[in-house]
Amino acid sequence: MGLITHNRDVTLQKMLQIKLEETQNHLDQALENMNDGLVMYDPNGFVLFCNPRFRQLFPRTAHLRVPGVNFADIIRASVKLGEEPVDHGKTLDDHLSEKLATLREDGEKLIELGDGRIFSSRTKRLPNGCTLGMMSDITERRSFEKNLEYQALHDPLTGLPNRAFFNRELERLVAKARSEDGELVVLLLDLDRFKEVNDNFGHAAGDILLVEVARRLEKAIRRGDLAARLGGDEFGVLMYGNTDGTGDVSLVTRIMKNLVQPLKMEDVTLLPGGTIGYTIFPKDEADPEGLLKNADRALYQAKAKGRGSWKAFEPDPKLVAARHR
């Protein structure tokens, strides 16, 4: 009898297998500990894979976000359980169609859940027809951004919109008035004797007065109108809508009536007052910058009449004559 043996060195193969297992283990650890949710759908919308974070982001439907479940069934359940609300005016079918469309295209969309959280949903269509989805909770970031935007567009003392917000809204409303044949009142208000208040009672008293004037302005205007602090003791109001030739006067009357009420501060009683100038679009036809100039001219003419006065814009007779010629 004879014995024949054959030996083969499999050291390299074994090392590659160990390396592959280590790499797979690292990948599994990375997917399980991601801050973002990761999911993959097959070409028919069935879940092929998702990491634990993806399920954690959607606690009400976490039991459905597993391999083998169809995307459409997940969305239906999410809406039914109040996890993902349907936009006002849309049906469930409309909502589902929009969601399904995201599986067929690359892109990023914001998703606002019923509990107020906001997600960034990013999808990538793969060459094999599958779709890779990534979910990030950006609630805190969006809140921070909104807070920064609010601070940039509002007066820190009174809480009213500032000049930047006022100018932006003025441009929008002028464009709206042109397209809808609407009317827009642009009103400027300067407080009377405000410097005397600061000089005699201190800046703290002046700040209290400004805050109270802001509150009274908000009370005088209609819902949907805009009151803003433009700087110092200057305020502005935008009133959009058909005035029938009387709304502008009634607006001024309401503001003046609220403004002149006495303001008691400890042992001091202030008697606020102001001067108003305003212009109306399209009667005083102009662009946003021109409307501000018109209102400022009217305010200057009102001050010439005396404290507590108000005046509508009147064009320069010379300019009117030149236009007619």
C-alpha cells in the first residue's frame, strides 16, 4: 500500500476571510451606531435593510420598518397613527403618491411629524433600481435657524418687526396689490416729545414708553396688518385691503385714540402722543421706495401743522402740473 498526500497553503485565504469578517463587523457597528437613519428599498418599494436608528426615529411605526414590509403600507400606518400628518387640503392618496415619488428620484425633502420634529429625508436612486434613504433629525438646527431669523427681523425691545422686515413686506404687498388691484396704506408714526421723556425720566422710562406704544399699535391695527418699529421713536404700519376710501382715516383714528391714553409709571404719568403721515397705493402710485418717500413727506407736513397731527400724502402741485403737461 502506498499513501499519497497533498498539502496546500491556505494562510492567505484564511487571512482574507478574517479581514472580511472584521470589515463586516466594523460596518455593522457603524450602521448600528449612526446618528442618522438608513434604509434601502427594492425597486418595488419593499424594505431590504434598515438600521436601528431608522426605527428609533419613528417609534409609532417602528414595528413596520423592517425588511419585507412595503413602503406604502408604512406610510398608511404612519398617517393612521398620527405620526406623519397629511397636509391640509390633501387626501391620503395624494400624500401617498407624493411619498412614492420620492423613491423614484434623487433629492432632499423636509418632513414635519405630528409631534413637531423635523427630519431631512435624502434619497438616492441606485443603478440596480433600489433606493437608499437617509433620515436626519434636524429639529434643533431648524429651531436655532428660526431663532436667528427672528432676531434678525425683529426689534429686541418691543418684539415688533424691524425695518428690514417692514421693507421686505412692503415689497411683497406692493407686488400683491398690483396683481390683485388691491389697496395698501403705508403709514409712518413719530412719537412727540420722546427726547424729553428720556432726558427728564431716563432711558428706562423711554423704553417702557416704546414697549407700550408697540402694544397699543398692535391693538389698533387689524388682524393681518403689520406694525413695525423702524428705529428710535419711529414706527411704521402696513394695511393691505380695500379701504373704500375710508379705511385709511379709520386706521389713523384708531391709532391716535389708543396712542394718547395716559401711561402711569410709578409716581409719573406720561401723556403719549405722535404725528402721522401716510400714503395709499395705487392712488399715490409709486414703487416701494417711492411710497416710503410719500409717507415721509406726509409726516413732515403733519409735523409742520403741530404735534398730534396727521396728514395724507399730497403730491407736489408743480410735479402734478409737469406730469399733466
